[in-house]
Amino acid sequence: MAAALTLRNRTTALNLLTRSLNSLTQLGGATTTSTRSLETIAYEELKSHPDKPHTSTAVIIHGFLGSARNWRSFSRNLLSTLSDSSDSSNWRTVMLDMRNHGRSAERKLNPPHDLDNAAKDLADLVKEQGWRWPEVVIGHSMGGKVALQFAQSCSQGQYGDSVVLPKQIWVLDSVPGAVNSQSDDVRNVLATLQSLPSKIPSRKWLVSHLMGLGYTKALSDWIGTNLKKDGDHETWIFDLQAAKAMFDSYGEKSYWNLLENPPKGMEIVIVRAEKSDRWDENTIQRIQKLASQVGTDSVGKVSLCDLPNAGHWVHVDNPKGLLEIVAPKIASL
């Protein structure tokens, strides 16, 4: 299966009436770069068959302090599987860099930095690009709640009359209700990052320092991917305070009402990682009860899938198992 990776970048123009588009396109796994005047979030794009128009879109939203590139491998495998399952469909994946993350950290996006605006960023991107609305939205961790917010805002008409609701929303190891973020491991990472100097001597120094504080090398290396070179030192690619505001919003938001009344024609799929520490028994039982209800002509449905042999980082711990859960459901659309 051929797949072309598309990296799109937009920068602010002094005159918003003037739009420039410069692109260089090569097929077969190469990169396409575009520059437009409107400020929208950055994204990467993969297509099953780059030489043909795509028929359907799955949007993938990473988790806190992640980026689009975290999901490249899974996207390629997903597209390959979907391509093998049907000759008529031509799927593409659009992997977002959420606001204050990845290449979107360089964009000037309106505050407040919360889940409502993170979801609206996707809607703004769809409108600015002139795309059809995505059939599938997949979100991991914080991205899972952004996907739920997107579904909720779509169903409430907040993005206008042209909106077509997603057929599937995937929430990967993200508790749909409010969470006690004070005890979350991400909260500890945030506190550590806030204690560091604003100018990091080097990525090597950061990894060594974090490991000295008790973090694993894998986590320390991953945190180090959020650095960028700035003269003779390194700085964060994200605005730490803005990222913290997003995390606070993630902890406060609850989408139980959405799960109890899913929009007509929509399936909300919750994937719980077997070894994840984010779930309590009451939450699991509540979702199981919702999943036992059959969708009707007037409301959608909720599904719950357990991913074995995986902690919170589902696409790293068991990508094959995750693919075996996700691909057949998407292929059935």
C-alpha cells in the first residue's frame, strides 16, 4: 500500500485577504508542505492511495504533551488494513497537533486554552480547508475528551448548519467524567517541568536530570521530544502555562450526559487499557451499563472494548491489539 505523508503549516499574514499557497508534492511516502495565511492547527495527513481522491476520513488526536507524529505508525497500519478490507473505499487519516502541542505551539490561537477550543480547532480546520466533515474521530487520553467535546459541539449545532456528525468517536483510555488530576502522574510531570529552568542546557541534560528524579528513561526521552534548539540551549516547543490550562480543563470536563444520550447515528467507543491505572470499578460498571443498551432510531450507542497487555500508552504497548479492535469497526462503516 502506498501512502503519502502530508505536513501542512500555516503562518500569520499581515493581510488576511491575501492568501499564498506554496506546495511541493511527491508521492510514495514523501512529504507535502503547504503554507496558508489563516491560523489553524497543524496536522499531518496519510492516504491509502495518494493518486486517488479519498472517500472517508479518520481524524486522530494525540494526548497531553504528545503530537501528531506519535500516531504515524498506527495510521499507516490502519490505512493498510482498511485498504485490504475494501477495494472501493479510500481512507485517509488526519493526525492533529493540538493547540500548544507539536507544530501548533507556534500558532497564534485564541484563548482560553481548554477542551472547547481544542475541539473547535478541528472544526475550524475542516472549514478552512473546505473538507467534508470526518466520519471518524479517534482521541487518546486528553485527545479522547477533545473527541467527545467535538461530538457534543457538533450535535448541539455550535459549528454551524453544514456540520455532519461523525459516525464513530473513539476514546482511547480516557475516563469520560471529571477526574482527580491532583493524583495523576501527568500532574507530577507538569510540576517537574515547572521547576526546571526556562533554558534547558541540552536534551541529554534533561533526560539525565529527569531520570535522577525517578522518571523512566522512556518517559524522560519522550518528554525530551518537546524541546527545540534556541541558540546555545533548548526551550520547550509548547507554552507550559497554556498546556497546564488545557490539562486543568481535561480534569474538570465531564461527558457522561453525552454518553447517556449519544446523538442519533453515532457510536461512541471507549477503549480501556487492561493495565491502565486510570479506571475505577464504578466508572467501568457505569460504561458497561451504557454499552448494554441497544441503539435506536432516535439515539446512538456506546461500546466498551478492553485492550489486553497495554497500559495507558495503548499505541505503544499493544498497537497490534488496538488495530484489531479499531480497524474492523471502521471498515464496517
